[in-house]
Amino acid sequence: MVRELAICFYLLIFKCLFSIFSLVPLQNKTTFVISFGDNSQYVYEEIRRQKIPMNVVFLCTKKTLPKFKDNLEGTAILFELSHLIPWVRAVFHLATSRYVFIDNYFGFLAAVTFKKEVRCIQLWHASGAMKKFGLEDASVKTRTEKAKQRFLQVYSKFDQVVVGSDVMAEIFMKSFHLKKENILPSGIPKTDFYFNEEAKEKAVGSLIQKHPILKEKKVILYAPTYRDYELDHFNLVLEIEKMARELAAEYILILRLHPAIKNKGDYSIRCPNFVVDLSSNQYEINDLLVAADYLITDYSSIPYEFSLLRKPMIFFPYDLEEYKRERGVVEEFEEHLPGPIVTDTESIIDIFRNNRFDLNIVEYYCEKWNQYSKGRSSQNLVQHIFTKDHHKTTSKGY
């Protein structure tokens, strides 16, 4: 009850400010609302590459601000209510921009009414979905009717949602209660990186320069998603000491915990010759993926990008039944994974010892989920959004 009242009060203030600023004429401006940043960065760079005359504003969380604040051609603003003056400036930019790109669920959209000339584009941060979200999230059932109505108000503001495949389009239509005409199959902008050999080599080279040990052995990347109940007190279930005893002669383990997790600790101290802890925000997940020879994850979305590299992966959903109840995973989750699924460390060790991988499954998975992501996604998107001769989107893609 208290939470709902706080949300309603926040949205009322937002709506009042937005309405006042809406009296100002629209400007030739694009505003990115950022909680992750990868897709936004690629779209912005493509706007500049195509020399589209456009002012650009980045509304960032504290975590993403460093990535955009030094950009000389765009304005980066901290978009958090705890910093009132920048927050008010952010609302002004939202009310006066012709184009608004977002990369997550943002509740403030329930309180705004964009002018009819404005286009709001959802640059969702994941190329695919293993866990349910939006209206499909199991936790939605426990929310109030008012909250559910608010979710629908937010989703209704998405003029288009960028997708990399038809299967993801179907998930978005169910999760956000959208129609086919809301889907833009241009491909996912951040996947362009995986088709750029020079960029990949540079990323790996930079990482090895900082951590030369990565060059000496095969690299395993462990990148689990977060659990809501572990954000403040994380429990590493993967038995890294046991893995070190069995695999350290041939392998090195990069540990990349989710950025949302606090009080991670430094696990590299426990296994200094086996674990390299790169959970810090200074390391881009794309760079870690191209440096890795193998991936271990659970319900994270990164296998969709990793599959573009055609490398083997293992799925370690040690709490699968509990996660199904609390959060929910896509139907037939276990049957559609591009790698072996295990629930204990011993099984992981066995897979590596006996090379129990099937790259044919990875290839199929990649083609299914990256159907439209072929290295020109940013170009496709920018041409579609910013060209005057606007063509209607079809399900055929580009």
C-alpha cells in the first residue's frame, strides 16, 4: 500500500512537470533513456556516422553515466530523483524530443502523453528471453489491479519495439500486449559488434594486456543472472575451489557477477591461479564474451549474443524449480537450451573433461534468435527511424 502511494505521488509530480514542459515546441532532438547502454551507444554512433543532424541527450543511471558523460556531441544527465535539478532537466528533454529511445521498463511512461509527432522506441536490453518479463512475469499475479493497469499504460507508449527474431517478436507481443505493427525487425544494434573482426580483436587484446594469464589457458566465463533475494547478500553456488583442483591445469575462470549485485566480495583471492574476477562495471560484457572459449550461465540473456561466436556453453540453473515458481521461465526452457543443463559443479567438471558439447545445437540456436541480427542492425534501425520516407514495418525484416 505504501509502495503504491509513493509510486502514484511520483507519477503525479512527473505528469505535472511533463505537461508544463510540453508547452514548449518540439525540438530536433533524440533522447535516450538508459539503464544498460549498449544498444543506445550503437544507435547513437550510427546517427553520427550517417551525419543525421540531430541533438542527442542521454538520461542515465549512476551506473551508466560514466559511459556517456564524456561524449562531446551529446548531453549526458543523471536521471535519478535523488538529484533533483538534473532530474527536472531530464523531464524537460523528454517532453521536447521528437524521438525517445528506452532500453528497459520505465514507470514514468505511465504518466506522460507524448505529442503525436513523437516516436518512442523500445531498445530492449536483451536479444532473447529465458526468464519471463512484463505481463508474463509470475510476480505480476501478486500485484494490485492498479499496478497492472500502470504496466499496460507504460507498454502502450511503445510505438515500436526492436527485435532480432520472429520468436522474440512473439514474446514481446505477449509480454507487452503489443500488436504486430509495433514490432521493428531491424536486428539488435549491439550485436553488430560480433560481426566486426577488428573490434573483437581489439577487445580481446585490451583484456589480455590487463590480465596476461588469460592468454595462457582456455577461458571459461561464468556469468549468472541475479536473484531478487540475493541482491544484497550474494551466495556463489558454483564450487570454484573444486573446479580449480580439477581444471586449473588447462583452464582459467572469469567470474562476471550481475552488476545489480552488491557486496560481491573478491573471489579471485580464494583461487588466485584459477579465478579472475571481472565483475566490475569497467569491463564490458561483450569484451568478456569474445575473450571466452566457454560460457557457463543460467537464465541470463547473454547466450543469444554468445551463440553468434559459435562457441560451447553450459547452463547451470541450480535453483530451477524455485526460479520457475518465483519468476518464471519460458515454456519448455530445458528443451531449448544450446548446451548441456546441470545443477551441480561435479557435472560441469565432467562436461569439460569429456568435451560433452554439440556445436550444431549452438548453430541452430543462433539462427533462430539472431534471425535479423546480421551485422547491419544499427544501420537498419537508424535508416528506418530517421528517413523522411517512412515505410511501414513488415514481419519479413531486412
